[in-house]
Amino acid sequence: MQLVPGSERILAGPEADPVSGRIRWAPAKSLWIGSMTLVALLLGPICFTPGAFLLFIGASGVTLCAGHSVGMHRRLIHNSFQCPLWLEYVCVYLGVLVGMAGPIGMIRIHDMRDWAQRQPACHDFFGHRGGFWCDAWRQLHCVLALEAPPLFELERRLARDRFYFWLERSWMCQQLPWAGLFFAVGGLPWLVWGICARVSICVTGHWLVGHFAHREGGQTWLVDGAAVQGFDVRIAGLISMGESWHNNHHAFPGSARLGLEPGQSDLGWLLIRIFARAGLAWSIVTPAELPFRPALRRVAGQGGGCPILGRLAARR
């Protein structure tokens, strides 16, 4: 077995195959997002109130930024900054409330996808290929079972963490206390917009960003030999909390900062800087601290607006 660069958890031997596999319907996953979306579509317009909509905006922003982008992605998955364990727990819990998966499931899905995308060829599922509606069905309602997958192995600190395994077993149920609170305070409108509409739109929006970020958009960097390249989806920079600067992320996956050039809004990075000023984040990784990647090269004429990218390009 060989440890794959860019991941602490994927062990891939020569027999591991990122191409051959079968896409199958995932009933629990499909019924979860399907039911949330159906309730949002049927009851959302009827139950709309300004207060319910403000709850939707606020809860979506907090769970996507502090939870998914900073807690799940930049801290738990990529370990791109250090923080107190209690803060990590709070942020990851908020990430679970987005409604995509539990923490262990998110790590497994992310690392398996990244491993496959870095190979010379991979299954269409990993590359978001096959058309818009086909990809929507596959990503939101199905899973891919590879015929010869690599080994996924959690690092020791996560493998022993009871809190994360409790969240993994109960991630769908974590909506229930909040559903009860929202209903008690604001009735059906707060329940529909605070839970169903929020989960439906956030999960579907995450797929949308991923769909376009692996198909078309701006590029500053290319990773030679990779089956799938990343693209920057500029229109979604703000609402994705910086996650849509995906070309930057493919180039520098260990960086806590995703918006690297002027005008690339990155609310997740802003939150990490706030944590740092409060003494709650340290050892923050940016592209300048990452090791040299021989396969990484800058697209001609791109990336000149950022001093960090300019220096990195000169090194290459």
C-alpha cells in the first residue's frame, strides 16, 4: 500500500482502480434530500414570512461558513489550521447541520473523490460528467461502488473520537432539536424554512458548485496528469463562503485560504483570521507554506494579480 499525496487516509496499491465501478441508488440519501426538497417546494411559498426567511439566511450562513467550509473542510478534512478541540467540535457540529453527511462520511467521500480526480483517469461520477440532470441524480441520490477501491483509514485521533462517531450515527437526527425549537418559536414557517428549505437549498447548492467547479470556469493553475481539473466559479464566491474558488483549491488543497487573488471573496478565510486574532487559531497554512508540487503549473498570463501566486509561479 502507498500513501497518496494530499491525503492522510487513502492507501492505494497498484490494484486500486478509480475507473471501474457501478452507480447505484442510495435509498436513505435519496429519501433524505428528496423529502426535504418536496416539503420546501410544497410548503415554502405558503409558509413564507420575513422572519422565517431571515432565519433561513442566518442559519444557512452560519452552518455553511463556520460549519461546512471552516469546520468540516478546512479543519477536519485538510487540517489547514489548528484550533482548540472544543472549537473544532462546535464547527464540525454546525457542518453536520448543513445536512449532507456525518463527519466520517464527509471525510471518506471527499478523500476518495480527491484521490480519483488526481489519477490519470477516473469514473465519470468523480468528474461530474454525463450532463446536468444526470449528474444531479447521481450526486444527490446515488453512490458509486468501485470494483477495486483503495483502503480508507482514519488517522488515530479521529478513529478514537467518540463525539465524531456519535455524530456520524445520528447526523440526520441532529435536525430534530432545532426543528422542535424553531416550531416552538415561529410555528410551521420557521420549521419549513429553518430546516427543510435550508437543508434542501444548501445541499443542492453544494452539488451545483461542485458540478460547475469541475467542468468550466476560470483557471489559474493546471495539475498535469490529473483526470479532473478544478475551475473557479466566480458568481458563487460569496454565497459558497469561498469554496467556489475551486481551481485554487485543486492547486493548493492544504491551504486554509481559498480566495487567493484580489476580488476573490472568502468568508471562510475571514472567519479563520477572526479566530486567529482571538487566539483560537494557529499554524494556519497558506500556499506559501505548502511543499513544491512538480505537477502544478500556472496557466499562461494568469495569476499575476496576487503576490502569493506570483512568487509561487516564479518557483515553478
